[in-house]
Amino acid sequence: MQLSHALPAIDDAVFRLGLPHDEIAYLLEAEVEYCHLLRGQRVRAHVSLDPYAPSLTVYRVPPLGSTAPEIPIHTPLQPTPQSFLARLEAYQRARAGQAGWEVALATCVRLEEGFSVVELADHPQLAGDVAVLPHARLTASDRATWRKGVARYVAVCRAPLEHRDGSESWRVLEPRWLATRADSIFLRLLIARFMGVEEHTDLYGGIGMVVLSEHADLGGFVGQGGQHIHALQALSGARQIVVVREPGPHCAAYRLKSAITQLTAARPFRLISPGEGSDVWSIVVRPDTVKRLVGVGGCRLMFVSRLARVRVKVVERAAI
């Protein structure tokens, strides 16, 4: 399946299934990686759905623990249109039901090393049930005040048979439900529950990003004096929530410029398009503005990359 030939099918999926371009790009990357995995190859795929220059780049991932670099694969395996469409439709069905995720109020009833047992409430089906909340799934602000008797909203899903999040001691309890306050789905569910709208969200390092449609009413979402955002921060435990608009299906340079302008205070800046054999855009800034671009722990730069749907790197230059 040549990527350029797939664009009509992708556009049809956007219209018929209601899936955003960025989620379709993620799913196509997953399908390409799955094709290679079936043949015993571990790869990392990157898809750009730039309507002017769509691209697929695949890198061979070295064995775990190896210091060898990732090597580009010049003729990667590609899924059939039928298998990719099946993945899209399965994802759309799961997404319609939030993939089994629910939001509920959780009260800590038992503290253990690495996890807590919480009792669920404020949900018609889950009230009175219990879940396990790994402490790795708490926000930084939660950890300072988390104790028995504290109640916070959480996102919960059926506890998977296999899960790795840095603390597996809770598995001896064989819980039915696993809770989180640190994943993007939690912020999305909170917005759906308390604001009645479905928006794309990202949650990383205690900062949340909410992506509205290109022509959405940003002021109406934020609320007078930012009251809606303040309420979301209090409910989620996020230390900051930024609200941006989707840059739209424009060229990569336009999307990246829009993402930087919306998410950072880095001014001035200049963009350098990827060189031959690369898919990494360079963002050129002065040394004194690097922190404004990167953000605490690199979260701003990561959000820029995700919103623009391109890989980026920072280049420092005294003169721009």
C-alpha cells in the first residue's frame, strides 16, 4: 500500500468514521510496526499525512540494551488497505465506548508499597467496587497529599492480564479494575463527563494539553476568567492545562509554526526542513529562549511535536 495511494481511503475514513488525522496516523504507524513484528522484526514507524508530501519512515530498532543506532529501512513492509481499514474500524468501535474506560470518584481505603486500593463511587455501575491505583499513576501533586481517606477522580479500566508500569506488587490482589490519574484518557474522560464534549487530550509530566478543532470557540471552552480550566486542574491534579487549536490539514511547516506559536513563548524562531534521508525538523532559537521552547522536562517541545505531528530538534544560534 503506497502511502500516497492510501490518502483517499484515509480521507474517507476521516469523513465516514469520524477519526482525526492524527489518530489515523498513529494507527497506521501501529499497523506498519505490527506487519514487521509478525516477521520477527522490531521497528519504529513514523507517518506524516501532510496532503502535499505524505511520507512513511521506518527504522529498525536495535536489540534491548544495545547502543547501536536505529537504521532506516528503505523498503518497509506495508499493510494492505483491507487490514488497515479493519484496524480503523475496530479502533472506532472501541473509541465509541472509550475502550472500556470509565471515570469515577475513588477514595483511598488501603495504602501499600507502590499502590493503593481505592473504593469507587459516583458511577452507576462501579459504585461500591474497588480498584488498584499504582502510585506511578498518580500526579506529582497527588503524591504530596495522597493518604488513606483522600478522594480523587480517576479513570478505570479492566485490569489487563499483563501490565508493566514499574510496580507489579498489586497483581497478587487479582483486581478487576485498574485506575490512573496520569494518562491522557483520564483528562479526556473528565472533559467528557463535566463539560459534555469530546476533545483530543495529552497528559505528560503533570501538564495537560487539550486540542480543540481548528475553528472551535476557545474562549467558550476556557470559560470566563479561565474558570473551566481552573476546575479541570483541580479535578485532574494537573499543574497546568493548555488549550490549543488543531492546526488543520496543512503543510508540515504551517502546522509546526502554529504549534510553536500556540504552545510556547519562544520568539523569534526559524524552521529548517528535514534534509535528505531525515524526517526531523530543526527549530532554530537563540540560547536565551531555549527554555521557553523546551519547557520543564521537555514537555512543551513534546507537545509541539505531537500537535504538529512531526519529529523535531532544537538548534541554538546566536543570530537567527
